[in-house]
Amino acid sequence: MRSTHGLLEIGFMRTVFDSLGAGVFVTDTSGSLTASNPRAQELLARPQEEMLGRDMHDLLHRGRDGGTVPRDECGLMAVLDTGRPAEGSEELFLRGDGSLVPVIWAATPLRHEGRVEGAVVVFHDFSLHRDAAEQTAAYLAALEGLTARLTMVAEVSTVLISALDTPEMLDRLAALLVPDMGDWSAIDVHTAGHPGGMRRVTVRTAGDEATAALTGPLPPVPESTRSAVVHALRNAEPVVMDADALAERPDSPLAAAHRALFDRLGGTCAVVVPLHTRRQVFGVLTVARVDPDSSYTEAEVFVLTDIARRAGLVMEAAVLFEQQRHVAETMQRQLLTPLPQVDDLTLAARYRPAETAAEIGGDWYDSFLLGDGALTMVIGDVVGHDLKAAAHMAEVRNMLRALAWDRTEPPSLIIRRLDEAMTHTSDAPMATCVFARIEGEAGGPRRLHWVNAGHPPPLLVTAEGDARFLEGGHGPLLGLSSALHMGLGWPDAHADLPPRSTLLLYTDGLVESRTRDIDEGLAALRAHAADLAGHDIEDFLDELLARIDPSGDDVALLVLRIPPESAEGEAPPQHAHSPAADDRGAPGSRIEDSPVRDTSEQA
């Protein structure tokens, strides 16, 4: 019975040995193969007869180069020496056809009565797992590369939208590309107003190398050349330069200037991409590497091309904004008329344009003589900050002039008619305005008669430096048809204008900004104006703007200085004239066409 049972166990174990889905072989204490199962023979492409009695290590174990592995470095043999189990996944077995198969294995010693009498090795073909792992690693590497590119593109986008001007944007862009995309970068652009002219605006390197000498004017674009710069400019497509292209002799002064970059900074490969939009090419970006074994992949060329395209869009937007700014500013300056010079009254004005084209708006001032000889002062602001707002400003200004010039009625009635005209005959939006009459005989006393349609209050400063805001006369904004539909109006207000006092009208850009609320701005204005009461009005305005230094919105100011009282018996001053009179500017005349002064860089 026991003999039969033992035979059955041996038969069962043999079946298990032969049927395992993993390769199995057995060695003796010297490492010679004593048995192998069919799966091992299949994986190794070797029949059992070929393997039995052969040294397992010498027959099968190989390095990645196909050469033999030193026996003392063999983990499988170590099982026989140490008597402890081991496993691994870095080994390669030599197949019968000469190919190598990566294996994952586990080995355990065979013991009999406490002695190691051999080892059993179980192994699988690890190539599929290894291929999957290598593919996963490749995907991860590609993902990391893509993440790095996306991060750089995000940083580039931040630079493109946050830089204050085009030269700053280009310099920061060139710096961002080093060293990730190259060892150095340079940007050449067309020179505005000079067809064919070029200028290198920035050169950035990975180190601290001085590059200022490499920037500045460049030779003009030649008619015929093989230059990579000219090809990128004319065809609006990237050019990849390898060692052969860089070895070519320059065929134009511009190509030689481009080669000077490589002579000074080195380079074995480069990419030249155009800074362009669909309508215009603004310049080129060059990025280069100096490692002899380096090159640019298609993905890197694509990224650089996309970055240059984005930069071109920003450059085009800057040009369009500047054009819009110029048009709006020109329109506004043309509408800010010369001031009438009344013999005993002194007027002055300033207009400071907005810092950006998007802020050019509807601020205006005006002053003209009415039919009854009274002098008007007007300050206003049409809602909006664009070219359309400037056009609406002109419309409202001209309507007010037409409604007021031959009228002797109070300012409240004139403003009421202006509100109705804006509502029924114009598409101008809401506007704020102060409309004032300066009443009184020449030589004084003078009196201010005004209304305020939602505008910051006028500021009156005495010769002694007492400053106060004239809060009266307040009513709703213009353009709401308030008088017709809501029963609201603009109450007339009056105030005496002491001798040598100063009356200041201004727009909200002087007292309000993104970093300062209007109450704080009004307090600062009153304090500075009081301190400047003794200055003549030209210096008064210049110093006031210098101290407050308004930013963001455009600013208009109109100021009136009341003369000292005439001494008793003194001859009365001459009658005031409008600058529209035919004799303006005549020799000896005290009537002047005072040009509008401003604090902008452009006159």
C-alpha cells in the first residue's frame, strides 16, 4: 500500500513539474543542470538533452552585451553558496537561437537531512513586462517633457501679457528660453519708420557673459540672400540650422551680423523663427545650442514657433493700441481749444493723456465768451475709455457751446437743455460736467455762478492758502433725461471769487485711481493746492501735477486766477475778447491764443 501511494505521489509531482506555466530547472551542488521542465525548454529554445549535465551559469547567464557574467556576480549561484533563497529580474538567459531573453526568477536551495544538495530555479520570460515598463518610463519621460514645455509656455504667456512695453517683453522672453531651449537666444526686429532696417534688441545667454556689444542697429535686409534670418522674415516659417548650414560663408552684411552671434557665443545648431501674425512679420528669434552632440527635435521647433507667433500677436496688439492712442489723443487735443485771454482774468489748462490706449477717454475742458460778455468755464467727462468716448466727448462739447453762447439765462437751464439734447438727438452715453459763468465787471468784484452734473466739485483757493470745495449746485449726471422723467434738476449755485484767488476745475483722474480712493485724493488735492496758492497759475498747475502724479486715467485741469482789486480811480481794463476774433494775435493786442499745455511726452 505504501509503495503504491509513494508511486502515486511521485507521479503527481512529475505531472505538476511538467505542467507548470513557468520554466523550472534543477541543479546539483556544482551548478550542473539535472532536470528541466517543458516550459523551461520552450522559453530557452533548448532541448533537455542539450542542457542536462551542463553548468547552468556558463550555459545560460549572460550580460546585456551578450558576454559572460563573472561567476561570483551570479545571484543564482549564490543560492548554492549561501543556502538562502534569492530572486531577481535583471538577468538575461541565452537561448538556443543565440538571442537573449530577460527573466524574472526565484531560486531556493534543495536540502536533504540539513545539507544543501542543489537548487530549484523557477523563471518567467520578463520581456513583455520589461517592454511595458520601458514603455511606461518613456511615456513618463515624454509627459515630464510636455509638462516642462507647458510650464515654459505658461511663463512665456505671463511675460507676454504683463510686460509694460515691447522691448521689455522681448528681453524677458529671450531670457526665459535659456537654458531650457538653448544656450543663448537673440531677437532682431524691423526698425519702425525705416523700410528694410533691422535692430537687435536683446541677446541672452545661460551665463553672465556681456552681450551689450552684440545689440544695436543691423544692416538692412538684402534683396537676395540665403540667410536664415531673411528666409524666416520673408517666408514666415522656421529655419533649422545644423553644423553644415552654420559653416556656410555669409553672403550679405545681415548674414554676417547673424554669424557674429555664433562666432562670439558658439553654436552647433540653431532655430530661427519669425515673430509674426497673419498680416505682418515683426522680426526673428534665434535660439542656439553649443554642444556638438545636440540638435533640435520637431517638437522643440514647434514650441519655439508657437512662442514666436504669440510674441508676434502681442507686438501687433501693441502697434494697434498705439495707433488707437495716437488717433484718440490727436482728436482730443484738437478739441481742447485755445483759451480766451481776458484782460484782467488769467486762464490756464493742462491735459495729461492716459498711460495706455485703452484709457484714452472723454475728458475735456472748455472756456469761451458768451454773448453778454461773461466768461464760461467748463470741465467734463463722457463715460468710456476709447476712441468712441473721445468722439462722444466732442459731440457733447459742441452741443453745450451751441446751446450756451448766445444765452443770458442761468447755467441750470442750459444744462437742462443739454441733457434733453443728449437724450433725444445723440447716442452719447452719460457724462459729468461743471458749467460755470464768471460774472462781474472788469476790475471786480467777481462772482461764480455754476451747476454741477455729477462731477467732482470745483476747488477755490484764496491768496492766503485757504482751500475749500464748492459743494453746491449738484445734480444728476447728463444723458439720463432726469429733468423730464424723474423731476430732478440742477440747482444754480453762487460763490464770491476773492481777489487773487484761484479756481480749479479738474476731472476725476486727478483724484481717483486704482490705488487711491476719491476721498483720499480730494484731501491730497486740497492740501497741495493750498500750499501752492502763491505760485503763478502756470507753475501752480505744473507743480500740482508733479506732486499728485496721477496714473491710469487721463486728466484735464482748468484754472482761473482772479486779479487784485483795481485801485479807486484806476482806468478800467480793456474789454475781453474771444480767441475766435479776427484780430487775435495782432501786434500790441493783449488777446492771446494760448496753446494748451500738457505734461505728456508728445506735444
